[in-house]
Amino acid sequence: MAHTDTQVCDEKPSGTALEMLVALSSWHWLPLVMVPACSEASSYVNESSNSTQQAPDARFAASSSDLDARISVFELDYDYVQIPCEVTLWILLASLAKIGFHLYRRLPHLMPESCLLLAVGALVGGIIFGTHHQSPPVMDSSIYFLYLLPPIVLESGYFMPTRPFFENFGSILWWAGLGALVNAFGIGLSLYLVCRVGAFGLGDVTLLQSLLFGSLISAVDPVAVLAVFEEARVNEPLYMMIFGEALLNDGISVVLYNILIAFTKMHKFEDIEAVDILAGCARFVIVGCGGVFFGVVFGFISAFITRFTQNISAIEPLIVFMFSYLSYLVAETLYLSGILAITACAVTMKKYVEENVSQKSYTTIKYFMKMLSSVSETLIFIFMGVSTVGKDHEWNWAFICFTLLFCQIWRAISVFTLFYVSNQFRTFPFSIKDQFIIFYSGVRGAGSFSLAFLLPLSLFPRKKLFVTATLVVTYFTVFFQGITIGPLVRYLDVRKTSKKESVNEELHIRLMDHLKAGIEDVCGQWSHYQVRDKFKKFDQRYLRKILIRKNLPKSSIVSLYKKLEMKQAIEMVETGILNSAVFPTSYQPERKQGTKRLSPEDVESMRDILTRNMYQVRQRTLSYNKYSLKPQTSEKQAKEILIRRQNTLRESLRKGQSLPWGKPAGTKNFRYLSFPYSNPQSARREGWAAESTDAEGVEAGSRPLMFSAHARAGSLQEKRPSQAAVLMKRLPGGQKARSFSPRRSWEEQAGRRRTDAIRPRPLFHAVDEEYESGEQTEEETSAVGSGWTAEHPHGREHYTSHSPLLHRK
Amino acid sequence: MGAKHSSEEAWERESRTDLCWEQVQEGLAHAVDFSWAQIKQLHQRFRLLSGDQPELRPEGFDGVPDLASNPLRARIVHAFFDNRNLGKGSCGVSEAITFQDFLGIIAYFRPSLVRAEAPPRDKMRFLFNLYDQDGDGLITLQEYRRVLEDLLSAANPREDGASVRAMATNVAGGALREAARASEHPPEDGESYPGITFEDFVRTWSGIDLEVKMQVSFLNLEALCK
């Protein structure tokens, strides 16, 4: 045994190096599967997986002894790679299926993705069953709890929309916490009563067993529902209820499950007394609170550590993942809830880590987290499909039908009673429609199945029955409810959030927050707006000082903004001045276009500015998708901001030079000059950008430029010579860019521009003037307006065709 | 139940002495769901702010420490004394407000019992006044920009004024354009859009459920007793 162990350990690193990243997590299981005795947690490993583990072990021993005897030229050793290979194939198959699923546009709207995964799993299961192949023992207790579960929980904790969550914290806690308990005990007890009816042949199901089954079947996994909600844009409190349930439900069910397992074990030896039950309740509370405590502690530690990683930013994602995992492990070691710990850890550190780490690490963290959790979930779903096909089932009509029935009944009871109570405390209660939707969203998922599958056979002689019942409930809810909830939400016409997102609304909502906080202050009310304010102050005063890097004075987005500003100032020298010289604009034609639509990108970017810069650095929008990240990453925002800024400044430049010339026909082409996205130049531009943003020397050199845009008129006078100098220096770059320009009209006008370029003087007064007087209102309206007007016609093209530039930056 | 009753009576007696109770009742007649406990609590608060005077002056708000860091502080205080919000005329600022006025302002943040119209106009008007500081019935670019500057500068204390202002102008301009587009009478070609009128303002709120958003939850302990 020892011999094979070392061999496995030796083999592992080379395998990891060769293997794709996707299979990373699967490789980690390898030693664990091979060494069943190593972990205490595997004390109730089920027997079926134990038996299969013997096979590869034996094979290893055999192959090593064969080697001594003879060396063959060609050998096939599939058994050696069987488990990781099959797992990899599963994941690949699921990924391909997902690709196909999303290729056809309408399909994702019709059914949730979990349907697809289940179907693929069933297909794989059919193949395995048909070929009498032994499926690899992917699932056992320790693998599930130590490797598969943490990524899923971490992901949902990390991507939690913090703000609406804490706004509805009380209701969420009430519903997710008590709801799970009511469901677990309700289903468990009523099933126990059913089992007492002699005719059903279920007499051997004990009270504890049925309670345990109740606890595992009550774990809902409404991720599919969230996707539907997102699409239907249901109101925020409703969304957050379901999200909160998804987040906390797992934790509560698992805690209950573990306590009940402990009771069941105890039951074998001695009777359970009232004291034990009380202890169990106390344990429940301690397990939960302790888990959260450890999570918060580890969250702060990891945030603190990322403060010092500026020189080795490659380590940053590692810190984040390892500390969240460590919080999980430590909590589990102390018999606390690791799930709650890892959730709390993710929520705590997210805010600080995001500001500390570099932009690239941040992206890595996000994608890697999504990927890990999706791999975990895919595996569980596929395994669920695989276990559907097979002989390990026990069908009992009564038990299964009653399970299905009680799941619905108890969910209905818990929803309507708990929300009746919590509505008493809400100024705006959940309507009956909302409650019905919450009731309907009780979709079971991977969690229930895993827990059922992990039931120790020694304690649960009727495990097969439980697994079958869980599968039926899961299939029913995923396929039937998951597919019908979309139409139902639309049919019931649940109160919606805003259909279109607009700058005004974003602004109004921000204003409203402050207004409400202010009114509550005036009234001396203590409520969550004030709690939030208080926390924010505490955060500003102490936490941020400790946890966030000092030498980086700005949050990443602000520093990014600065960088862009500088880059843009340089570009402006290249091109902007030329533009304004050639295309001075009179206000009349712009006003004409003043009421044109803002493009969606404009709206989006302005909302970004608002979300990023007001009150909270975090995003307000509650976009959460389990399977994919929205493309609204900072690269896009960077681009948006850059474009926006460029327009403002150009606008002010133009204003300073408002000669009464007509607008030349080629005006709109200037976008191509000022922002030469077109491919031939992009490589060059990239180099340029790097040069200008990274090197300190360049920064110093171009500083006068950057500030000149904002500087007061007085200081401007002094800086003019240096500006001119820099201008001259930069000019060749500008010309080069221009000569690549694809537009013919450009070439024609180039000569004129070159001569005009040398006189930038009047332009820099513009910004000041803009703020000096209030009488300019009208002018400003049109001036600012024209910035977008000018950009608008080409807005779309830019985003679609030229995006690579900023991505590569 | 008995204890609650007697304390209520005591409070009623007490309040009759130092404020015109009939007036308060009359003022509350316009369908606002303040409970006894809430009025009592608010009255205590009012007296704290006003220093046991029957009238509250703007200086009274200096005593609220948390308000000091609110970026909208000036606007909020102004709203309490704005004649338009108090129903005392179409412009100007009151020097001091009574408890009744105070309640009236707070009432904007309570759910209206009569849900007659989809966007409650009185609440809308209150918000509009928050933006439209000069009372000319238009939110001009300047006014809009100042609101934005308030909000932005509070969140970015380390930013220099210029970049905040640039951002504010930028966004305000965009917001105004958006409002102009959604306007009932979108400006014709060559016409400029002077500012957001009240009607257009209501439109910009169309996506927000004001009844849900504009509410301050008071600890409603009575729900427990029911």
C-alpha cells in the first residue's frame, strides 16, 4: 500500500504539468481516491466507492512488478489514467454541450442550463451502463465536501451583490434560515407519518432517517431561477430573496445534515435524550456563527496580505483562493460550518482585495472562480445524470409521490407563513404574486443529490430509495418548474424593476440613497441605511487604512482613470488639436442633433461612471449569472471612460476655438484619427500606450500636458512653452497614425492639418471658462451634447470592430 | 395593553400643552400613516433638534452629527425649509418650521395611503424641488451638474475638483440629453433644451418604483402587538 502511495505522489506533478487547467481540480482528487484511509472525514465513505478503489490500486502494484520482468515496446495502460481521463472527458463533453446550447439563441431562454447538464449526464450514464463499464468513483463524502463544494460556495459568495443583499438582510435571514428549517422538519416529520402506514412497506424508515432526508431534500438550488429573474427583471427584493436563499440554504442544510448524521450514529449505541437535542440546537447556532466568524477573520487577513503584493502580483489570485479555502478547512476542522465561513470570507475580502490587486489579477480571480465553480457543478450534475441510469434504484410509489407532494406543500406553507410575518415589518411587503413566485422557485439541484448520495449505507439501509426520491424531485423541479417559471413570471407580470437602464435613473437612485440616509439621521431612526453609513465611516476611518495599500493612493479604477486621462492627453496633442483646428464647430448644427438618442454604450458608460464613483466603489447592478461573467469588465469600462473623457476635453477645446466656420462634410471621420483603432496601427498604438502609461519618466514628461487641460488660466501662461515642446515631440506620432488612416477624406485634408497643428494656444482656456459662469448654460448644453453627438454615429462600430486594442492593453 | 393606553394618554396630555394638537391632527388628515408611537418618537426628536423650542431653525440640524458627512446635507436641510415643500407658496424659504411642518416633510417618506396615481405627484414634486433649487420650474444643466458634483465629490475626496467637475458636467449633459429625448415635447431641430420640466422629470423616474424606493422604514413596533 505504501509503495503505491509514493508512486502516485511521484506521478502527480508531471501529470499536472501536462494537464490542462480545466482538469486541475480533478487531478487533486487522485491521491485522495487512492488513499481512502488518510482522512478522518471519510469515515462514512460509502461502500460502493470503496470497492472500486481497490481496482486501480491493484493495477498499480501489478504494473510495477511487470516492469521488472520485461520491457515491452508498446503498452496500453488505460486503467492508470482512467479516473482523470474520464472526468476530463465529462467536463469536456459538458463544455461542448454548453457551447452548443448557447449557440442556438432561443434555447437558453426556454430552459435552464442544468437541464442540459442533466441530459448530458444521463447520456453518459446510458453509455456507461450500456457498456457495463465501471464509472469512476468521483463522488464520495470527502471529495464532495473538500473539493467540489467549496468552489461553488466561494463563487456565489464572491459574486453576491453586496448592497441589495444587506438592504434586505433581515428578510433574507428570516426566510433562508427559518425556511430551510421549517421545510426540513416539515417534510421529515410528514414523511415519517406516511412511513408509519403499513400498506406502503416503509416501516423500517425511522424518524431520524426521515428527518435527515427532509433536511437534504429541503436544500434548494434556485440558480436556474435566478437566470430567469435576471432576464425578466423582477423587482430587486424578490430577486434578493431567492439569491439569499441560494446562498444560505446550502450552509443551513449541510449543518442540519451533519448534526442529524451525528444523531443517527449516536442512535445506534444509546438513546437520544432531551439534552442531546438541546445540545444539537446550540450546536446549530455555534456552528453557524463560528463559521461566519472564521470567515470574516480570514477575509481580513487575506485583504491585509494583498496589501503587500504589489511586486509579485502573480501571487494575488493564489492568496485569495488559498485563504478562502483555508477558512473553509479551518472551520471544518473545528466542526464549524465551512460553507458559511467561505461565504463570509469571500464577502469580507472582496471589497478590499479588489482595490488592492492589480487589474489583471482581479480578472484572473473572477474567471478562475467562475471556472472552478462551473467545473464542480458540471461534475455534480453529470454525476447525477450518470447515477440516474443504473440498477441502484429502489422505486416506491408511495414514498416518491409523497416526497414530491410534501416538498411542494411545505414550501408553500413556509413561504406564506414566513412572509406573512416578515411583511409585518416591511414597509413594502411582498405581494401574493411575489410569494407565489418564491414558492414556485423551489428548484432542487446538485446539493440535495450530493447529500443523498453521500448517505452512509451502514446507517441507511434504504439509501437507494432516498437517492431515487431525490433524483425524482430534482428532475421534476429542474425540468418542470425550471422551464415553466419563465412563462409564469411573465404571465403573472410580477412587479418589475426598470426596463431600460438610464443615466437619470442611476443618478436618481444614488440621490435617493443619500436622501433617505439623511432623513433617517434627522429622524434619529436606526435602520439599515444608518447602519450602512456607520459601517462606511468605520470602514473609511480604520479598516481601509489598515487593509488597503497606502502607496497606491487611488482605488484601481481611479488610478486607471488617471492613466487613461494621461494617455488621452497625449493623444489629444496628437490629434485633438488638429481636429479642432480643422473642424471648428458652430453650435447650430450640433443643436440639431442634440436630441438624438444616446447610444446604449453611452448610457452604459455613464452609469459606470456613476456606479464607480458614487458612494460605493462596488457595482450596484444585480447581475449575477452562475455560468458566465458579464462582459462589463474593467477593460470595457476603461475604454468607455477614455472615450468619454476624450470627448469632453475635445469639446472644451473646440469651444475655445469656436470660429464661425461651417462644419465640413468630413467631420465624423475625426473619430478615426483621434482614436485610430483600425488594425494596421493597433500594434504601434499599443506600444505607445505602454510607453506612456508605464514609464515614470514619460509620466513626468507629459504631466504639464495632463494638467494643462484643467489648470487655471494663470498657470497656463507659464506652461505654454513646455507644452509646445511636447507638442513638437509628439507630432510625428500623430502623423504616422494619420497616414494609416483608412479614410480617403483624411488624406486630402492631412496637409492642411499639419500646418494648423502648431497653434494650439487658445484651446486650453476652454475648461476654465466652462465652469466660471452660470450664464453659459445653454452653450454648455449644446457643447456637451455635441460630444456625444459627434461620437454617436460611430459608437457601435468602435465597440464591435475595434475592441481588441483595449483588451490587449 | 393597559400600560400602553395610559402612556398614550399621558403623552397626549403632555403634547396638548406644548403644541397645537388639533393642528397636528388636522395636518395628518391628508392620509399619512403615522402611528401614535411614531409621532411620539418624532416629536421627541423634533424637540431635541429644536432645543425644546416650538420652532425648528436650520441651525438645529447642525446637531445631527451623521448628517454632516452627507453629500446632500445642504439640500436636505433646505428641503425642510422650502416653502414649496411646506405648501406655503411657490418659492422662498421659511425661517423656521413647526412640528407640523416637520411631520409634513417626513410624510413624504411614508407610503401614501391613497394610491391614486402611479407616480405619486407630491413625492415627485419634493424630489423635483431637491434638484430645482432656484424654483423656476426647470432643472437646468447647471443645477443638474451641481447635484452631481455634490455626489461625486463626496465619494472621491482625494480627487481634485477639476476632474470631478469634468465628470459631473459630462454625466449631467448626458442625463439632460436623455431627458430631452424622452421628453413629451422633444426639442425641434435647432432648438435647445433649456432644462428638465416637472413633466419630463416624472418621466425620468418612470423606471423606478417610487413607492418602494422613497420610503424610510420606522421601527414599527405596533406590528408586534397586533
